Amino acid sequence: MDLVDILMVGVSAVLLHLWWRFSSSSMVSGNLPPGPPGWPLVGNLVQVILQKRAFIFVVRDLRKKYGPIFTMQMGQRKMIIVTSSELIHEALVKRGPQFATRPPDSPIRLVFSVGKCAINSALYGPLWRTLRRNFATELVNPTRIRQCGWIRRWAMENHLERLKKESHEKGFVEVMSNCRLTICSILICLCFGAKISEEEVKSIETVLKEVMLMTTPKIPDFFPVLAPIFRRQMKLARDLRRRQMDCLLPLVRARRAFLRGGVCDINMEMASPVGAAYVDSLLGLQVPGRDGSRPLGEEELVTLCSEVISAGTDTSATTLEWALLHLVQDQNMQNKLYEEIVGLIGNDGRPVAEDDVEKMDYLGAVVKETFRRHPPSHFLLSHAATEETELAGYTVPAEASVEFYTAWVTEDPALWERPDEFRPERFLNGGDGVDADVTGTKQVKMVPFGAGRRICPGMNLGTLHVHLMLARMVQAFKWIPVSDYPPDPTEAFAFTVVMKNSLKAAIVPR
Ligand code: HEM
């Protein structure tokens, strides 16, 4: 420890003491939701750490004891956890605007969100509205989705070729890594209009995965007052941010050069016409600033494009892996899906197209059941109330994070018959899923994309990716278990809830 470290520890101890005295004397009224008793200074943080398992699994158990709404004090952060269908609906839909903002970002997250300039982290206000409206009109409106269909066709051909090659070399394929790579390449092309090599896609994917892991909550996030002693973590975050800039800024600049002169100054194929890439719209966007509107800076452009790639990759790839697990384990289910594909397309080798998937009810049911039984995220992103309010008769302070534990509603036996079973049929012919509205507008029965103001704006695009990839993979190959690596449905947390041991499957061309 050098002198600076000793000084920092001293300063931090004083700050922590002051925080503790101040927060004890200005405690919110005693009407917070109940919760597990905490320890002085650290609250429930150490109890959670001692359990040595992901927070989602801790909450899964606490819900049984504390029910629909409870409080956890995690260091300096107060969390209100909401778990019941009724309360989630009341907060997100009936009183949407009141719960539509985000809590403050930790110092590490601020490095990557460049001061909350991203749709997912922006406070509920003019900046968020401008960015979200631009996303909706420029990236995911139905005309744009159709216009960019060639990107998915190109990526799907590469995907199937890659699977064939891997199967030939290893005797099986890794489902998750292949799906991630393909979806990531689609999203990169949607953002920058460029076709880049798989090696480059892989390096972007690796950096963005590191960013996601770096920004998941860690001890420093629970003690912002101690920021000075976590200088090392901050340095690691800044180094990673530099690497993120190094791999994405050249794409932004290449696209800008292409827009200006119709040529691209680095060796890259600009395949999308002018105006069709997401970054084109961001380059021309004016966002609300302190003194009127202003253009976005390069740091912000990288953050906003990274957000699309990160938000859309793991969520969809995770869903595909879980869906294929069930199709590998249950060959009857897989045959039923294959027969639906052949029934619609015929057997003449025409690949399933984007328009086809809308007509496939069984495919839709398999995907919905996957979203229900294996929601990629068990919590929504952290929400916050715009001002102190009440929920279920309890106080929700403005500075608290409000965490919606949405996985529970899909496991609740009061809402689902035999919820543990994977049965796509529940979404067909009068089953218990037929009335489930995934937007949660009428009732919260399954909300894999959230609900209300902050509902995932990429919902239709993400669902299209999952439908199309699953249909093409089942159309092209029969999927079977590998005896050396039997499919194992144990869950693990890696930003999304993934299979602990990634699925490996053998494929036989149809
Ligand atoms: C299977 C696919 C997907 C799932 C399950 C999913 C799920 C979610 C969830 C649960 C949220 C948090 C909602 C909340 O905090 O209330 C979210 C937010 C978001 N998602 Fe997705 N997502 C998917 C695909 C995508 C795609 C493909 C994109 C982009 C192209 C995307 C972009 C976003 C953005 C920008 C937000 C932040 C919205 C805001 O704060 O206003 N997502 N998503």
C-alpha cells in the first residue's frame, strides 16, 4: 500500500462514517416494505456475498419468505424488490410514468454510459424520449426491418455453413457461441451498414461481453462513497472503455466518410445504402443539451451502437439455446416443428423466409414457451420512482432502485398449470397461455421484454431473429443429443440466465 492508498482509505472511512450518521438520522419513514434484517453499515450485502451465488437465486428464495414486495439494503443502495403480477402491473402499466426512470449509475457504469447517454440508462425525460423515438423510427420500424432483410439472409447463410463446418470438424456444434456470433454480425451490420469479417465480429463480441460483465453490480457499486479506494477497478473500467472505443470508433468513422463522400476510407464493405444504418440517424440527430439541442459526440455514438449490439445479442442467443435444448431432448416436438415448416414451404430447398415465420403457429408456441420457461433476464433493468411514492401501502423512496423480479410470474402456479413443464401446446387451442399478452398491457402473466414505458423497444426485431434462426436451423438439420455431452438444463447467471454447461448437439443435414 503506498501513501496515496493509505490516505484514500482514511478519507473513505471518514466519508463512510459521515454517510452512515447522515443516513441513520435522515432514515426514510418506517413504512418501507419488510425485508431481511441487515448488519450495520453493510445492510444485507455481506449476507448475499456469503451465499456465493448469483443475486437472482438469492432473491428466488427470499421471495418465498417476504412475498410480493420487500426491501434489501445493499451497502448504500436501497432496493425494493417487486415480485407479484399485480404489483408489477400496477407499477409499470397503470402508474407507468411514476416508475419509468432509472436509478443513478455507479461510477463504473457511468464510464460506459458516458453520463447516462443511452436509451437503457437515460433518466425518464427529454434525452430518453429523443433517443428512444429515433430508435423506434430509424432501426425497428417495420419498413426498415423489411429493407434490412438481406442482412439476415446473408448472416443465415454464413451461420448454416459455419455449423456444417464445425460439425464436420468436431462431430457436434456449440449452439450458444454460433448463435451469438450470427446475431452479433446482424446487429453490427444494422448499426454500421458494414459487412465485416467473422474475426472482427468476434473481437467486438468479446469486448462487449467484457463490458457487460464489468458493469454488472460489484462491491464498489454498493458504496459510491468509497469510490476513492476503488481506483484500480476504475482504471480497469477506463482501459476496457478504451478498447471498446478502439474497436467501434473506426466503424463510426468509416460510415461517416462513406456518408460524406460515398467512399469508405478503411478496407470495409459498406453494404447498406445511405440512411439505412442506425448510426446514420444518430449522426444527424440533435439531442437536448444544457443550452438547447446539440449533436452527439463520438463517445456517445459508440455507446448507443454498443447498446443495440449488447441488448440484442445475448437475449436472443440465450432464447435459441434453451429452445434447442428442448427440441434436442424431445424429438417428437422437433418433428412437429419440422413438419410445420415442410407443410408451409414444401421440400424443394427454398429457405424459410421472414414472411413465413408469422404463419407458423407451432414455431410461435415453441418460442413463447421458451420465453416463459426460460426468460433471458429474471429481472428487468433497474427502475426507480420519479419521486417518493407508495406501492402496496409501502413507501418507495425516490433514491431506491426498484427491481422487478419478473421470472416469478412465469413460475406462479396460480397463473400457470404445471409451470415447470415445457409445453408449447399451452399457447395453442385454448391452453393456459393463449390469453398471455407478452406486452403485459392487460395483465402481467409473462413479460420477457418488460412492460409499460420502458418495455424493450427491440422486441419485434429480437423475436424475428429468434423465429427465423430457429426455423432455418430446424429446416436445415435434424438436431440430436451428443452422448459425451448430455444436455444439462442447470441454470447459471451470465448477464442473462444461460445453461451452465452450454448446449452441444449433433446435426444431420435434412
Ligand atoms: C429476445 C430478445 C430480447 C429480450 C428478451 C429483451 C428484453 C429486454 C428487457 C427485459 C428490457 C428491460 C425493460 C425494462 O427495464 O423495463 C429491455 C430493454 C431494452 N432492450 Fe431489449 N430484449 C431483447 C432484444 C432486444 C434487441 C434486439 C434490441 C435492439 C435492437 C433491444 C434493445 C433494448 C433497449 C434499447 C432497451 C432499453 C429500453 C429503455 O430503457 O427504454 N432489445 N430488453
